[in-house]
Amino acid sequence: MVKVEFFREHSIQTGEERRDCEICDPLVGKEWSILDADLKIPPFDTHPNCRCYLVDVETGEIWLGEH
């Protein structure tokens, strides 16, 4: 079964400071089966203009993001 992991877009920065996101920060590093009802798909399940993305745990392929 394919598993995906939530990644935060690293270019969300202002100067030297990274903007925290109370919606996405708790999701970073979480893994889900693609059939899991709790899977969070950015930006649909996060917020408008979200740049986070999902990565296939096995292959490293980026899924479901603006990349």
C-alpha cells in the first residue's frame, strides 16, 4: 500500500524567519496511507495558498502539491 508523508514548503520565509503555520506545522512528518480517511491533502485540507505537499514514502516522488 502506498504511504505519503506531509512536507512543509521551505520557501515560506520572510528574511531570516520562517513563518509558523498553526494548521500545517502539526502535520509535518505525518504519514498516511493514500486510502486513509484522515489524509490531509494540501491545499484542499489546509488553507488557501498553502505550498505544502505530500511525498511518496517509498519513492520520494512528490504528490499533490504545487511543485
